Amino acid sequence: MNRTWWKEAVIYQIYPRSFMDSNGDGIGDLKGITDRLDYLKYLGIDVIWLSPVYKSPNDDNGYDISDYQDIMEEFGTMADFDELLAKAHEKGIKIVMDLVVNHTSDEHQWFIKSKSSKNNEYRDYYIWREGKADKTPPNNWGSCFGGSAWEYDETTDMYYLHLFSRKQPDLNWDNPEVRRNVFNMMTWWCEKGIDGFRMDVISMISKTAEMPDGEVNGLYGDYGPYCVHGPNVHRYLQEMNEKVLSKYDIMTVGETAGVTTELAKQYAGENTNELNMVFQFEHVEGDGKYGKWTDEQLPLTRLKKTLSRWQTELYGKAWNSLFWNNHDQPRAVSRFGDDRPQYREVSAKMLATCLHMMQGSPYIYQGEELGMTNYPFHDPEEFRDIESINAYKEWCGSGRVPHETFWPCITFKSRDNARTPMQWDDSAQAGFTTGIPWIAVNPNYREINAKAETADPASVFHYYKKLIALRKQNPIMVYGNYELLLEDSEELFAYTRTLEQEKLLVVCNFTDKKTAITIPAEFVGMPCLISNLDNRYDKQDIFLEPYEAFVLQKK
Ligand code: TEU
Ligand code: CA
């Protein structure tokens, strides 16, 4: 398997709105990120994935772009971006941009022209269809953010498609002019010296020509079979690779909702000339009671089976991206660990061990390295995310599900859990802003913050720092083959990694119970590479403490 920098990298995702506010308006910005680069350097990460910073009306917090080649007012200026890029590169940190080209904002010039008349030259940059005879939308598809996926436009008496909010019209990728403009914009950013792209819902850019009603689950029809992994998606990515990506030493990761291991071998195959890796979502989906909304964790055996399948089926064929959370997911320690005070730190370290010892490039979401937790929502007024606001209305406001039933589900899974301000210290607003933050700071910031944790060698922060350093020193963590052990255990997630004659044994207790394990004979007495409780592992039969994790190394 050929070695590359992005296979050996640890990537840190920054959600700029919530990372650091430098001018007291309560909104994170580019200068704030630049001011915090030394923190990231100290943590030891190699790459920053920067969620969108382009001009946007912020209907979906920047994932609705009105100008791809200018910076959002609230985040600063292009000069601020250039300074961030230069300073990051000085410190040996690369910057990967968030490419959102399945859709634009409805305030993008292209859409303003497209909707102005049926024969405008930009008309076919988007997906317009006549309504049905009774004036209802062209089909029954539902938008990810609630309501129909079609918005009626009076000017031209037609509907346009928006798989997300009505202010996020889908681009028509079958139009070669759309592809040409997108590729030119990507080249413009690559020429500025950025180090790659995370590609937003890139598996949705090709739609089928026919757009029939979808299977109804809930209030609307499913657009999946017609808009995800569509007929030309690989052709368009190969064209993108040939015209842009192949010309630069950059990293690309596709956000491919709905991807399977088979499809991933095509999207991110070693020799398919598309992308370097993809985000798969099989381990963070499928738990829903009301759409995606749930308050339940899935059985550990399901998580192990899913992650193991990705480890083994991609090995040597495509590259894995590894994550527990991002700006769309609840906080890892609240969802997969145990955020009760007595277990928060030890379970956060256990989760970090479990993920960072796997094959693939690990992603850390801002605050995960501190063991930041979900937010204690009490009122729908506290939500800022269009997805949560609309979902509460659609499920509860309509009376479909009683508040007391739905509330635990939406507060457990809401994307706003990940979007509360980064907790820098125990001063007002956790040191995130000197003003009023756009979204409330988690009240636990006094105990959970970067200042306290960087000063405490036993903190979650220092545990992540050690894992990142170990990845640099141990190629087996990057390139070793993976094999699951104890497949049927509902308590322990155990696996080995093998690279030539070197082996690692990774054992993680996912429960709050003392749990017995028999260590494979070949590992008894072997050196411990890392553990979250610093116990001794020199006997064959041992009891693991709640959330205990350790790694033994046999050279
Ligand atoms: O997310 C794609 C997506 O499907 C999300 O809706 C996500 O899967 C879901 O919220 C999980 O609960 C991307 C971006 O990451 C997200 O922030 C944007 O809202 C979305 O695309 C539209 O750009
Ligand atoms: Ca600001």
C-alpha cells in the first residue's frame, strides 16, 4: 500500500462559528482560529478541516453559499483567510476546505439569474420542474430539513429542487457549465495553496432524469434511489479529479451519505481516480425512532460489526476515515461513552483509544479532545439549527408525537449539541467570546475547558495528544491489518492490528461494569503502549474497570 501524508494525518474539524470569537460579536471568526493555532500545534494535529467560511446568509450556518470566492462577513475577510492559511502552514498544519457544491444559497448570483426567467442562460444551473396538474409539487419527495423538497416559484410558475432547506437549491450537475464553473472555483482555491477538500453530500450531485414519487416513510417520499449515488456521480468525480484534483498534492474526503463498502471502493479506491477517502455513516445512523431522532444507543455488537466490516473490506483497496462525531452529530462521549461525571473522562479516553488504534485517518471534532458533552437543552427556543427547529415543529408542533416523548430524542441527537462554543477556560462564556454567544455555552465549561486540561497531564486533552504522537511513532497504527476479537461480547470491543511481525492488542470496555477478559497468551506481559487507567496487564485473566482501555504491543 503506498504511503501518503493524508493516510498518516490526524485531522481536526473546526466549526468556525463556534470555535473562537476575536471581536466580541459572539460569533467565531477566522482571526479567532489564527489566535488558537498554537493550541492545535500543541495537540499535534496535522490538518484542519475548516467547515464553510464562504459568503452565506447562514440559513444552514454556511452550508448555503452565496459566493464561493469571498469570505462570510461575520467570519472576517479574505485577507484574514490568507493570514490563517500562511500561519497554519508556518506551523506545519494543512488546511482542507469544505466544498459545498451539491447546492448553493438561493442568494447566489447563479440562482438569482436562474429564477428570473425560463430562458435565462443560468436557468439550467438548477433543477426546475412543472408542478402536477393540481399545482402540487412535481413529486412527493421530502427535504432533509422538513417539508417538501420542492419550492414553488411564482415568477416562472415552476418548482425548484432543494434536498435541504428551501434556501439551498440543488445545482444541476448534468449541466457542463455548472461543472466547469465549480472546477474553476476549486482550482482558484488550490492555487491559493489550500491542502484539499471535504466534499459536502457529494454522493448526491447526480440525479436520475426521471423523478418519480418515492417510497413514503413519515410525511414525504424518499428521494434516495433517485438522488444518492446517481447515474453520473462517478463520471463527474473522475472529471473533477482529471481537471483539478490530480494537479495538486491535496487530500480529498467525500461526505457520502448512504455509502456502502462496495461503493466506497469506487469513490475512494486506490486507483479509481476519484477521492482519497469517504465518510461513511453506517455506525452513526439506523438508530432512529422518529426519523433520525432517538434517545437510545445501539447494541455494541452492532457498532463492532459495522466498524469491523469497514476495516476489513476496505483494507488494501480504499482508505477509511475514522470519526465518532462532527458538526452534525451529538457529542461522542454522550452518545457512545458515558457523560456522567464519574465516567466522562475515562470513557472519553476509551473512545479515543478505540478509534485512533483503527486503520484509517482519524478525525477529531473541536472539543472532542476535551471530552466536551451534549448540551442540557430545556426549551426548543434554545435550538439554533434549522434541522432541529424544523424537526420539532414537524414532529411535535403538528401533534404527531407528544413533547415528552419526542424531547429526549431531539435533545440527544440535535446537531446543536456539537455547535455550542468551544470551551477555552473558566472565565465568562468559557473564553469563547467577550460578547453574547450566538448559541449558549455549555454550563459545564467551568470543569471542562482547554486551560484546565492542557495544564493537567491526566486530562482527556493529554490523552489525545499522546495518541496523536503514538501514530507518528508507530506505522502499525496507520498501516496494520485489523482483526476483530470477542465478536459476540456486548461489553468489550477488542481487536488486533498486524504489520509484518509486529502486533497490537486493543481492548476497550464500553460498559460501566467490571468486566473479565482472558488476554491472548501471545500478549501476556507485553509492553503497554497506552491505557486510560495505567493498570498492569501481565496476567492472562484480568478484570477491566468500567470503561478501561489498553493497548499491548508485541514486536
Ligand atoms: O450534511 C449532510 C446530511 O445529510 C446532514 O443532514 C446529516 O447527515 C444529518 O444532519 C445527520 O443528522 C451536510 C453537512 O454536513 C450539513 O451540516 C449540512 O446541513 C448539509 O450537508 C447540507 O449542506
Ligand atoms: Ca466574531
